Amino acid sequence: MTEKPGLSIWESTPEASLVQSRGILTQIVHEHVDALVGKFYSVFLTHSEGSTFLSHSVVNDRLHSSLRRWLLDLVQTDPDGDLSGFDARQIKIGEVHARLKIPNHLVMEGMTLLKSEISRRVAQNNPDAVQVATTLILLGELVDYSMRLMTRSYVTDTTRRVQTDEAFRLFSLGQDINLERETQRAALMEWSQSVLFGLLGRGNKTLPVSLSASPFGLWVRHRAALLFQGSPILRSIEKLMIEVDEDLLPSIDSETPSSIVALQERMDEVKFHLNDLFQAAANVENGTDPLTRALNRRFLPSVLSREITLAKEGPSELSVLMVDIDHFKSINDTHGHSVGDIALSHTAATLLDFVRVSDFVFRYGGEEFLIVLVETGRTEALTIAERIRQRLAALDIPLSEHENLKITASIGVATFEGHPDYEYLINAADRALYEAKRSGRNRVIEACAA
């Protein structure tokens, strides 16, 4: 019998019934395979999301025969036999889906459609309810087994590609981000000047080259889209470019000063966003918060996920501290935000000086810091937290020759107890911090065991 997980019907059903169910599936798929494939692609060619990956010519030339071949392969599979060839084909399909960046939920939606179409035909042609049930379970197990193999290779391949893309993105950013910024500022200025000078010499007869087609526009669409993918600032620049090309350029006129002023205003907006874009990239490249020199939250999931994996695999322990400056809003209200920034930088410096080089200090929020204490158990974490609290309370932060600022901090402590989700550990420390605040501040509170 098969030892393949998820194909348990082979082990619990009489052989005669299995043979009959396999025969039913094989007959239905062989007789209706073209109708099944046609139904599949008729749905997805008009699908709001799926249609972006398909065209009629591609379906007719390649995909129709590929899906047809897969369906026939599926119903002819014998889990009691050698599945290595079948497994390899499913893994290859998952790799192709990953390479084409087809969302996995679309693949699952397609599988559901095919199962429904085949199941309907099974129920229509067989009066024996028990045999129908056996056949439908068999169909479900075969499709789900195939889907698991596809998904595993899809996730593996997608993860590898994401890591490669991110490595290339960081490599590109590291070439010389300041030079890149100045180059694009110059390209934007050159386009703007060419439009204005062109107004004086073309007699308003021809439109200037669009911003999207200029060297700056090409950089935005191709290189910036890679360097700053997903950035809302980049989307703002793209919207401004569309507005310039579609609304301002067609109506710009050297004899209408307001149109030139409007264009210049949009150029100023683009330059402003461009500066923000590169500044944000510089901070991400460093991985640190510019004010406090603590790590920013971008890398927190990676760090905690890895440390939790290590803590689960061996004797290594793990604890986190959530540190919050007490009455920080009052500091800002009384002394101003510049003093608040001074308090933040001194707090961060104290934390960074106190922890080991193997630990991690993140700026978690406005006045909150999260410390990851590696290979640190409950007792040691509480001791470290109390020492940090005392160290911060002893600080004299100079504001002027005659004035110092005193601060205190509340700290929540949580120790890893086996839950695989790092958010669970963070939330436990956060609840302990809340309890420290509620209990009077300037104290250390340990998270309660779940």
C-alpha cells in the first residue's frame, strides 16, 4: 500500500471499489477532457485577475494541450506504483507558476473549478451513492496531492527569487545612491528646461516630449520600479508624471503664464518626492533609525524569525524587552520636540551601550524600543531589564549649562515559550509593558505565562 500522505483512501477502501472508482474517473476525463479544458480557459480568459496571465493565442498554441495532458496524467496515476515521475512533473509545474508569478490562489481556484466539473459528471452518471462518494474522495486526494507538490516547489522557488531580487536591489542601491539621486535630479531639470526653451522656439505647433518618455521617465518606470518597489512615494511621482503628460503638456502655452506656473509647481512636487524617495532608501540601506542609531523595524521579522527557529531547535533561549520612556508626551509638550529627540537619542545610546554585540536593539515606535536578547532566559532577562531601568533613571541629560533632564522607563519582559509566531512574543512583551505603565511606571513587569 502507499505511504504517500493524503492518499489514505488507498489504504481504507476495498481494491475492487478503488478499481471501479479509478475506472469511472478515467472514463469521464477521457471522454470529456476537451470540454473540461475548454471550461477552464473560458472562465479564466474572462477572469478579472487570471486573464492577465492568458491570451487566446497562448491558450490555443500551448496551454490547452498542457492542461489536457495534466488531467489525463492525473487520473492514470497509481499511488501503489512508482510516483517519482508524476511527482517531478508536479514540481516542475510549480516552478513554472513561480517563474511566471502566477498567484497560488489562482491555481487553487482553477483546481476547484476542475474538481467541481468532474464531480458533477461523476454524480450524474452513477446511481450508487457509496461508489460516487469513493470516487469523489479519490478525485479530491489526487488533485490535492498534486497541488501540495506544486505549492511546495512554488514557495521554494518564489522565496529564492525574492531573495535574489532583494539582493540585486540592495546591490543597485549600494552602487552610489547619492550619485543616482543627483543624476535623476539633473535629468528632471533638463527635461523641464527643454520644455520651457521649446515653448520659445517651436511656435506652439508641436508638443514637447512627454515626461514619461524622457530619460527621467524611463528611469522611473524601469530602474526606480526595481529599486523602490512598492514605495508610496514612487506611486506619487508616477501620478504626477501622468498629470503632467495628460493634463498640462497638451494645454501648455507660452502665452499663458498660468500653464507654465502649473508645470513648474508639478516639477517642484516631483523633486520634493524624489528627495524623500532617496532619503527613505538611504535609511533602509543603513537599516537604522537616523535619530537613534537603533535598527529600524524593517529587519525585525527576519531577526526574530531566525532567533525563534534557533530557540526551537536547540537549548538556546530567547527573550525580548519592550522599553518605553515614561511621560514622553509631557517632555515634548513642556520642552519641545527637539528635547524629545535628545531624550530619545540618549535612551538609545544607553540601550546600545548596555546590551551585548549579539543582541539587537530596534526603535519600535515613537518612544518605544524593542530589545532582542539572544540566548537569554527568563531570570537573566529580568535582571538585565532592571539594570537598564536603573541606568536610565540615573541619567542626567544636559539641556543647557544649568538644566538637566531626568527620565524613567517602563519595561515589559517576555521569554520565548515555544510559540512559532514572533508576533506572539512581541505582543506578550507589549502587554507586560502596558501593565508596567498601569502599575505606576518606572518598573519592570514580566509577561504572564499563556
